[in-house]
Amino acid sequence: MDYEPSPLAIGPLTIGVWLPAGLDEYRFGPGDQKQLAELGINYLEWLQPAILEDGSTAEEAAMEFCNRTGISMPVYYAPLGYAKHDKLHDWATQTRSTAELDKIVEALFTQWEGNRGFSGYLVGHEDYSKSFYSSLRQTVKVLRSQDPNRSAVTVGNIVDYQSVEDFMDSFFVLGGPPNIFQHECYVFRNDTPYGGKKLQHQLNRLLETYDQVAHHMQGRYGRWHAIVQTMSVGREGRLNWRKPTASEIDLQVGMALTRGAAGIIYFLYSSGLEKVFDERGALVRRRTYEGLVNEQGEPTASYRAVQELNGLLRRLSPVLEDLHYHGGFSSCEFRRNPLVFEPQVDLEFGLFGNGVMPSHVLIVNRQTQNARDVQLSVGGDRVQDTLTGDMLEVVDGKVVVPLNAGGLRLLEIRNG
């Protein structure tokens, strides 16, 4: 075993969605709120800076929804009375005096304290330059001293940081609730086929980034979330990223969990047009998104697939909650371990246990078009499906595990 078990248990799974309801057009009416509540999420993220007819902000409307439904949300925009350039996003890119940061954090805490949905602070987004890391360290330090009960959250693709170790040293600190790194990587481009070697090559690209996150998280007091592609994106009338199928969404989630993800964040809820402007205010690009709902706000097939998947994740969460991550690997690069041996092809594995020895294995089917019965040699005579409670028959040290296309199973393997 060449993986250091996580010092933290997985904890309750975060199941969330990036909101932008309408993208350039703000929309967060009763229909959207009903569908978000029925989606089965417990976390909401990423809002537009909008002032509503009654003078309230988009963020306040979302927080009121979270308060009613028990969903949590990190706050992002500046406290009331602060200029736009003082929003939290800039904390990771601009050096300020500790006194100035203290003032901003105090104002934010005062504004949101008492809201049931207030879960933390979204402090950065794709802030890759090493020149930002000292500011990030300062931000995290002030947040932890002023509000030791909430996490900081930052978003990016692990491969784009100029120094991943320096970034993580700046962001993750000991004590209090662990901070959260949300990793984004989208590989389902328009020319990605629905099966075969080219699809598996794209999946390898995604998995390599998950492996890097798992590697850099070793020994750190923190957790990570996978931002999962559920959208299509077009630019200037041409499709650039296609929508993943239901089994491809399942597979992304399963692969992330085998690499120790403590949360799944779906990108994106909304559909609509996004206009991108340069520093002079000139329109330089148009992007058209289709998310979990269409431009009319009606659920798509992706919405229904995610809704079903979230039901499985909610059942999985209490099983994983108290388990530590012990490392993950592929069938093609199999690691010696005490639970499973001699796997068939196109499988991913994640090991979980008590922080000393693994006791559970998460198995994921990389074939997105084929349900399979896979045979595994196991290191125990009792094998139980933790979601159904069913015992799998062990014959000559082997079990047969049914897997849906892109699907997963979590097995507990023991003796006696």
C-alpha cells in the first residue's frame, strides 16, 4: 500500500449544484426553487450579482430558499455597503492589510449570521498564479480567526496551478471545519464518442486529474469536491462540449468517489446565453449553455438522471460518513491490497476503512454502454452490499458483482 490514509473521515457527502438560473438573465422563481428542492441536493453555489425589484440581492433570495429547505450555501459577494471590487473573489488575488480583511469578514459575518443556510465562504475561482498564494493564505487566516465554525471554499483545475503544493499549503490549515477544494475538469467535448477507446482516453484524462487531487490531499486537513460536467456548451453557434449521458454522469461521480471526493457538485443547473466582455466592455464571446433544465426552466433528461443518482448518493452518504479514504486505483494499474484481487478490465476501485486498515471497496464500471457481472477474488468470506444489505455469495474466494453501465457498488469485505 503506497497511499497514506486520509486523517479525516469522508463525512456526510456534499451533493450540490452550480445555480446560475438563467445566466445573463436572472431567474429564481417558484418553479426553479421547487425543482432544486426536488433534485435531492444539500448544497447550492455560484450566483449572479443581481438586484431584485424589492431591493434585495440574488444572494439574499438564494439564502432565504436555503433557510427554508435545509440546503447550505457559501457566501460570495461583498458585504452590504462595499464596492464591487471588494467582493470575496478578490481576496485571493489582492493583498490587503489584516485590519482591512478583518473589517470585511466582520461585515460579512454580521450580514449572514443567523441564517441556517450560511455554510462558509467562497474565496477564490481559478486563481492559479503563484503571486496570489500569499493573499490566499492571509484570507484563510483571517477567516479562521474571525469565524472558526465555517469553511473556506475555492475552485479550480488542479493541473493549472503554478505550484500545487504551495497553493494547498496556503489554503489548508489545521483546526476548525476543514477547508474545501473544488476541482473542475470537463472532458466530454463535442467530438467525444459514446464508447470505444477514444472515450476511454478522455476518461483517463479526467481520472488523471482526480489522481492528482488525491495525491496532493494526502496528509492534509481538508476535503475536496468534484465538479461534474452535466452541461453542453456552444460558442457562436457551434457546439464545443456535448452533454454527457446518464451513465457518463454516473461514471464521473463514481470515479471521483474512488479518489476520495467528499462532495459532488453538478455543473450546471441553468440554460441560457452568457456574454463575455473584455476589459473595455466590448463583447468578445457568446456562450450558450444547456444544463439540468432548459431555457424554459423545464427539466431535461439530465435533471432526471441526476435526481436518480442523488437518491443513491444520499443512501451512500451515511455509510461513507465515518470511513477514511485509503486510496484508489484502476484495474489496468492494480495495487496490492487486502480486499480485492485479479480484477476484470475497465474497473475503478476506491478503498475505505478506519484509518488503519481498509474494510470497504467501491467498485465502478468504466463501460458506459454495458451493464456487467464482474468476478473478483476477495480477501474475506463475507461480502455485503452496503446499500442493499444483501450478502454476496463467496465461492472459492470469488464473488460476482452486478454493475450497471457506469454504475458503482460499495462492498464491505470481512472474515467470520
